[in-house]
Amino acid sequence: MLDKPFIDDLDVLNEGFRNELEALAAPSREHRRLEAGVMKELLVQLCNGHYLSVAVMEILLGRKAQSIRQNYLKPMVDSKQLKLAFPNKPNSPRQGYTLS
């Protein structure tokens, strides 16, 4: 049982919350190159208060899932900035991330 809501489908969110997430992620969609610190801060904001799947991050950020996972999520989990929804299955395609 998870301690926070798990978001794995943007279509089921109410419009206001979805718009809020899209606005937070807008800098990533609007700029092909972002400093790593800026992207990490976006991920912290997006993962605040709930678990977010990589598939949803891919849509919100306009980046490939593999790139998000390798360049940001894994290092942020390793440094305990983020935590996994399913720590016993770190490579699960249904994995989600939230603030530690």
C-alpha cells in the first residue's frame, strides 16, 4: 500500500491539476537544453505530494523516458532526493517516484 496517490495517467486527472503539472513542466518542453539543476528542480516540483510514473513524466517534460530515468531519476533516487513507489522492483515499468 502506497502512502501517497500514484499518477500514471494524465487523462484521469481533473483539468485544473493537470494544467498545474503541465505548467510546472513547461520549461522542459519549451527548451531542448536545460541545466541539470533546473531539470532536477522540475522533477522535485512534479513529484511533490504524489508518485509520478515515468510515462507521465515523459509526456509532461517532452523528454524520452530512458533519458529521464538514466540522467535524472536514478541519480536522484541514489542521493535520496526521490524515492521509489516499489523499492523491491526498481526496474518495474510501472515504477513511480516521489520526494523522499
